[in-house]
Amino acid sequence: RQLEQQFGKLQAEGTWKEGSVQGVTVYYRDMQFEKLKLRFTLAFDAEGKVNGMTVTPSPEPGPIGEVGQAVPDKDEYEERDITVLTDSFHLPGTLTLPKQTVAVQGKKVPCVILVHGSGPNDRDETIGPNKPFRDLAMGLAEQGIATIRYDKRTLVYGASFVPVGREIDYDVETVDDALSAVALARTLPEVATDSIFVLGHSLGGMLAPRIAERAGLLAGIILLAVPARKMANLLVEQIGYLASLPGVTAEAKLQAEVQLKQAVNMQKLGTAEFDESIPLPMGLPRSYGLFDIRYNPVEVAAKLTLPILVLQGERDYQVTMEDFGLWRSGLSGCANAAFKSYPSLNHLLQEGHGKATPMEYGMASSIPSYVIEDIAAFVQGRMTH
């Protein structure tokens, strides 16, 4: 019902096929909705239990992993397999180095750690045919900057991603592993240890101030399409926006009312007005919601003394210009904070025109070069504040 609310009625279902993602066997089938073809994917652990379930825009053409985008110029970079290690959790990843670094022994370059948004993302932050983190890694390599990207713990370990004795929260999902990636970067001979940055997209950007607070000695943080408001407030706004799009069925609007009721109730979490009988949106555990209430990213960022770059697409309906304005006002006293918005970009930093819709995520579109150039200028100290 949620998918039909966004993409119209389900019209046809393909046959089940078998594929592999990061060495894990998965089963998938394509589903044709009125507005978009989606791929339903299931992964199972060694005991035969489901440990991963995703619905994403179907790659066209080819099986899982083939996205039909141009292959970047290998003359500009070299890549090595790495492992980000947090306690017993091993996350496969990629170190991307500028070719010039490899060619000149002893040369050290800045390094940017890429931190994903919400959901079980792979190292490229693949969404349909788009791989924004790969775009960033290739583009920054051309600018002489190394990157580290890695598969998210929720992708690699599925439902088993929470350590014994811990509850699900932002640290378990994102922060702990980002700190491990920073620690790894400091050990790499090609990386200038005084020039390590964290770049976070969406949820990853919201947590970048917390990562910086705990990591210490970072050179700066880069926030791409980053919420400043609480999750429940964003969900209320997103649900209303999607329900207002043309072609939404009466049944989908009823489902949106249920989701809206859950999101509105989540706004009351931690107060006497919260209704225990209403589940949190998307089945989120209470520990996750309570962490969100306690954590204020703008306040944490305002206490940092390192350089901060905030970038925002003006067509983004998931994180809006209201959030961007809150970041600007909250960091107005920070001399090292820089801000830039892009009129034609959406949440994935895809170019477009008019009212943004989820359908755009199913169309292949690389991150524009001017965004990568702005990030490189910030990392290399060439951006004016």
C-alpha cells in the first residue's frame, strides 16, 4: 500500500531470480507499478532467516549491480579493498586514491570519509541506477583527494547489526563505524592525518557533528542535505507532500492518514501525551526515537571549532530549505561555517526542474561536477566563508 501510494497500482510481477550483493546470495523480482519498475530483494542468513529486505528502483538493463552508468576514467584514480572494523563487525569498503598519490612515493593527500543516509546502504549509497558515493569518490580523486567508503553495518549484518547489550540508536547504526573509518584513515601511509574530513549525506550528515565531537582532530565536516529538525517532524512533512502529488489514489490517501497518525504521535514521544498503542513509523524501536529526541545536531555543531560546509538542494522534499535555514541561523556565530544551496538539485543531488518526486531516484543521474568542485575547494582550503 505504501508503494502504491507513491508509484501507482501494481501492474505486474516478474519471476524470482538469484543474484549476489557483496558476496551474499540474494533473491529478487521486478515489480511494474504504474509509474516505475521496482526491484524487491530478499537476503537470508546461514540459518535461512531473512536478514535483509529492500525495495529499490530496478536497474536497467541487466542483473543486480549493473546500473548502466558510464565507467569512470581509471587513469585518474586507484582503488584498494579495505575493512572497517568495529569490535566484531567487519565492513568491506574501498579506499580511492588519486593516481598522482600512488605514483609519487611518500606523497600524502587529504581524505574524506563518506557516511551514508538512513537504510541498509552499500558503500556507493546505491539507490536505483544512482551511486552518489561512487560519484563523489571518483570526482574527488580527480581533484587530488582520497576517500573511504564502506558497506553499512545494517546491510552487511541485517537484523544482527546490534551488539549484545546495546539498543538500536544512531551510534549503533552509523556513528561507531564512522569513527572506526576515521581511525583507519589515520593509519594509511597515503593520507595526511591532519587533513581528514567526514562527509555525511542526510542521516550521515546529521550525525557528522557527533562523529566530529567524538573523533577529535578532524579537519572539517561536510553536510549534504542534512536535517536540522526531529525525525517525526520531517515524516509529517514528507507524508503530506507525497499525498499531495498528482495521481495519488483514495486508498493511498487512507494509508497516508495512518502513517501521519503514527508520525504525529511520535512527536509526543517522551511526554505524557504519547499513545503507547500506536506503533512508531516504519516499526522503529522506542530507543531509536528517544535518541533522536535527545540529539540536537545544530547545537552540537555550533560547539565545534573546525570548518563546516553545509550544502543543500533547493528541490529536496525530504530535507528542505527550512532545515538549511535552521543550519544557517544556528551556525551564524561560527566563523568557519560555509553554506551553499543549489536551485535545481533534489535529495540525491540530481538535477531536475519543477516539483521533485520519488520517481526521479529511478533515473540515472550523476552528482554534478560543480558540487564536487565546491567540496574539493572546501577540503583544500580554497572556499571563502
